[in-house]
Amino acid sequence: MPVEVEPPELARLIDFAERPRVDDWSLRAALVRYAQPEPERAARLLEVVRRAEGALNRHGKLLERNGPTIWATMGDDPPAPTGSHRDVTALLLATVELDQLGDRLASWAVNRAGRRPATKVDEVVTDVAHRLDTLGVPRSERDGPPRRRR
């Protein structure tokens, strides 16, 4: 059963990768289109997206129980987050960057005229990866290419 999170703004932020945006394009769908001309950038961004999603999933119960309190720490004049809310608030602030990039990539995917948002993708990937590292969010472990069967 999926976690029910309130307020709705927090639930939308948590669903940053799959939430429909411009013409129903999600960040993940826009990444598929972005990977055609920019496979390496798209792969780096996808890794950061997966790390953030995994970390948010680990905080699911906390977000479900304390969503309004946690969301209040995200405003313009937020109260200082306490205890277990500190890390999840920092994670959500990093996720805001991915969410905003999702809007930009979805807009690009719909109308590919003009320049690709490569510089912005690089900036967000670098910043969010650093934030996730600081929070101790593990990187995905890859075993390398699959081995041939004999």
C-alpha cells in the first residue's frame, strides 16, 4: 500500500520523478528523451534521482506521520527542523532542485527547439549528489558489465 502523505504539496514533491508535468511528461519520461542526445548526462542524473527516491522511501513512515510538521520547515521562514526531521528536510530541499529540473526537462522534451539544458543538468547533478553524499545516502553499486555465460 502506498504511503499517504499530507500536505498535497509535500506528496507532489516526493513524487518528483513520476509526477506529470508539461503535457503529462514526467521527469523520468523526459529523461528517456534526453538520453537520446545526452546518454552520459542522463545516466548521471538518473543515478541521482534513484538515490533521492531511495532515501525518500526510507523516510516514508516519518513523512506519513509528520508531513505537515516537516513541510513547515520548508517555507520561507521555516522553524528549525529537529532530530530526525533535520535529515529528511535536507533531503527534501535537495529534491526541490530535482523537481525544478524535472519541469525544465519536461518542457524541453515537449518542444526541443533551442539548446538542451546541459549546463543546468550538470549543476543540479553536482549539487544534489554532493548533498546526498553529505547526508550519507549510498551510491548505487554496480558490478560492471554482465558476464558471459559459458
